[in-house]
Amino acid sequence: MRRSARAASLVVCLGMLGAALAAAIFPAGAVSAAVVKVPPGVDYVTGRIICDCGCSNLTVKNCTCGRADQIRAEVAARLAQGRTPEQVLQSYVDEYGEQILASPEPEGFNLVGWLLPFGAVLLAGAILVLVLRRWARVPWSEAPLVTPLDSAGTAPAPDPSFLKRVQSDLEESER
């Protein structure tokens, strides 16, 4: 019975992992965007700015609302005027501010946003290693007793006080 429960939970976990992977590889709207002929550069710009429709926190490339359609048309029109994708992207940043970007540019204070997560993961890993090493360390009082052998290859007779402690411990455990 336990094996079947484990197998069922494994199948469910693998199914969920597969669904998450499929969603990451094929985001919503990717199929419909592939059917429509998109001018070059539109995907670059719309994939880097957030839709300001308020219904979701998606990029314009992935959002399916009417406002996203308008922004895609504006981007295509600006590119058709001869602007480069970088110029169009910069015009949106100039118009709406850096909060329109899906991810901050890695420069200046924004570097904190790029480096802080990695630093936090490294710090947490170092703390975890230190804590685990400390927990795994056996205190000296509980360390296994290793007795040196004498020249004949036999262990010396144990200390009488040690034998008394062992005897008293055994008697306590039997009670």
C-alpha cells in the first residue's frame, strides 16, 4: 500500500513539474503570436516592457488585453518609422519611467536588485553549512572512547572509576 501511495505522489509531482515546464517554455499567447506576422524588433521591445492595463503583471508580449494590442501596434508603428528597437524601448522609458521595464537595467543602484538575490542565496548557504557542521560535531564528552594499545598489543585495564560510572549507568537504565 505504501509503495502505491508513493508511486501516485511521484506521478502527481512529475505531472505538476511537466505542466510548469510546459508553461515556462510555451507561455500564454505564444501560439497566437507565432501565427500573426510580427515585424522584427516588436518582440524584443514588447518582451521588455510591462503592460499598464492593470489586469495583470505581464509583459506586453504575453498580455492578451486590448491595451497590450494597442501598445504592440504603437511599437510596430515606431519601428516602421525607422527607429531601432533600443530607441523605441528608451522612448517608453522616457515616457513612463523605469517602472515600465520588466527587469531593471543592471547599472547604478539597480545592480542591488540584480546582485542581492545571489548574495542572499550564498549567505543562506554559508549559514546552513555552518549550522549543519555545528550540529554534526560530536561534543568531546560524548566522543567514542579510544584506548591506546600497550607494547604487547593489548588494551590496558580500564580505570576503576570508569567502571563504577558504567555500572551505575547500567543500573539506572534498568530501573
